[in-house]
Amino acid sequence: MKKVCLSLGAIVLSGFVLASCGNTIKKPKSKGSEVSSISVDVNGQKIELNKDSNFEDVYDALAGFDFYPDYTMKDYNCYSYAYTVKTKASTKYTRTNFIENPNHKFMYETYTQSMKEELFTDAYFKEDTDSNSNYSKETYFNSYTKYSASNKSNVDSMKGSFTEIEMGAGKYNRDRGGNQEVDFGQYDYVKSNVTTSVDKKSTTEKAGLSTYKYVNDKEESNDEHYGDYKYGYDTDGKEYNYSITEAFKNPYSPRSYTLGYYLPYDEGLKDICDYKFELTDNYIIITGSSSYTPTVANNINDYLNKYGISYDANTVKNLINTDYKGSKVKTEIWIDYTNERYDNHDSHYLTLSYANISEKFKVNYKRVYNQDYLDNVSYNEEFENEIKGKEYTVKGTQKTTIILGSNKDDYSKKISKLQKKCKKNNAYKNIEFKYND
């Protein structure tokens, strides 16, 4: 069998959410007033709930919608968002006869894995086109990612760490005549350290980068080099370049979420779920706990697909009580249903004002690479003969917390503070930039 060396990319688990540091994320200051019922049009669909509704009614009413964290759309030409999210996770797994990646077609006899991860993102963005066709946008983002991991198998091992910080702040304007200007600062930091060992031979790879950049420039629409890049060299001969059009960066557009992303639910599993809801004149608030956690749901779906087993609630509950016994998730979600659409004030859209998810995932099971499994994967005949009938085992624990909230901070102060720091430490400071002729 061919030995497969572990890489830094192997640190990240499929579907795994990275995790947290930074500011305290708070719930909205007020729930609003309790109401006995709500009736609201959301993109042409009616949501009607009352305090005596079953939780299934609430879930069914919301499950088909996407909602963004604190997204505001004043009209078609003006929208903004501001949110903070942080997550924290750790894992420990022990496996035997483990196929890490089906495409590798390689099975480890033994494989142990541990990991810690953190992610923090604070993001704000506003885009606006006024009645005179003047266009502007501004942003602030602060993203921090950190993880460390170690994997050890019967043939090789890896130990690594990775830290990345990406920050940016500024404004971009373009008037109706095409004249444009940018005032933007950005900070990037990356550090990695990975040691791999194969056949008792170790290799260590290290990398690091820390850079401040700041651009404050403008150009007229009739300039000869309008929209072109400017180029310059530092004292070491390293080339830098930027264009006014592309110097502004906004990498953190919010993703939309479905209720099932945070809270997997099935009516056939309601006896193992303990969820409640509250209706106010601002929010639908869902709280509760379940042994049917997001990670349990993903693992069970993967198992059913790989072994060609049809979904059945009793089968799922049996797996939860055996293979994933001890798993638990606690959930709190605040959904704002009062956001009016710019083009129809009688219609609304949903936003996620606050979410707090705490999950403990436990796994302990045995599987056999039988014919049902092989019928649902794509291996060559040689590899199938090698693994057929062998038993795969896994035992481990994964802990994850996710906190997300709307952010009402004064971002003008954050923008100004970061721009000053970028300007002071600017890598472009002593570089003479010119257009190429």
C-alpha cells in the first residue's frame, strides 16, 4: 500500500466550523412585548403562529426560509449589515482501519487525532447609490483564525499550528461622472508551523507574513490610465501594485442561514427534543436542547447514504442511543421578523439577531466495509478486495460553541483607528508608484 503523508490541509475536518476570540456578543437589549400570536408576510408567504402552536408548527413555518445576520435593505440601491460571530471547538478521536479520504484509496490501521480551533469575525459593510447616481461603500472587518492539530497513524504523523488575522477598513466613492477615490487600510498576518514524520524522518515547514497596506488616492474619469494598476518597488526590489478600483476590499459578505443549519429537527424525533418558543412583537425566540445535534445529524446522514439505508426515525433514534450516546446540543436563536422590504412595506424578511449553540458530540461505534458500503462508493477492485469485511472503529468527543449576534457598534471609530495604524506602518509609505506606459 502507498503511504499517504499528512499535510496542513488535512487538519481541517470536513464540514467542521472553526472557532472564537474577541468581543463579548450580547443578546438584543430587549425581547419586546410578549404577544399571543403573529401573522406576517415573508416574501409572499404567510407565517401565522400563536402561543399555543406546537413546536413542529414553528419549525415547519420557518424551515423553508433563509435569514441573514443583521441585514438591512433601505431600498434596492442601499443596504448594510453588521454582525459578530465567534466559534470555539476541540476534538479527540481514535480510529482503526480508517479511510481518511475516499479519493486516496488508503486505509490506516490506527489513527488518532486531536484539534483545537478558533474563529472570530466582526464585519460591517454599507453600499449606497443616491438619487444622483453617486456610488459609495464602506467597510470594516476583523477576522481571526487559529487552530492547532496533531494526527498520528501507524505509518506517519503530523503536528501543526496555524494563525491568520485579516483586517480592513475604509471607503470608496465614485460620482456619476466616474471620478473615483479610495481611502482604505488593510492588515494581514499569517503564521504556520507544520511537522510531518514518515518512516522516522521528520520535516518541518514554517511560514510567516505580517503586512500593513494603506491607499488614499483618486483619479478622474478622463485620466489616461483610468482604472489601471500603479506599480512600485521597495528598497529590497520587491514589487507592489494597486488600482483605485480594486484597492477597496470587502471579503466578509454575510452568508444566509436556514433554521436547520443550527437546529436539525424531525417530527419523528420530537420525543428526544426539548424545544420551546416565545413570540414577541419583535422576535421568534427558540430555546431548548436535544440529543439530535447538528454533528450527529450530519454523521447519521453520511452513514445512511454510504450504506444505502433509507431514512427511518426509529433507525435514527437507535443510532443516537448507541453510536452517538451522550451527545447533546443546547440552542438559543432569536429571529427578527419585523424587517420591512424596501419595495413592499406589507412584506418582510427574516434576520438572525442572536444565536448561541453549545454542542457536545460523542461517538463510539463499529462499522464493517461490507458490500452495501462498497456499492455506494467508487473504489477500484483491488482496494475493494483489500478492505472488504474489515471492521472500522471510531471513538471520540467533539465540543463546539457558536455565538452570533447583530452589532450596533459605531464602526466609524473602528474604521478610523485601523486606518491610522495602517497609515503609520504602511508598506507603501516610501514607494513611488507609477503607471506602466
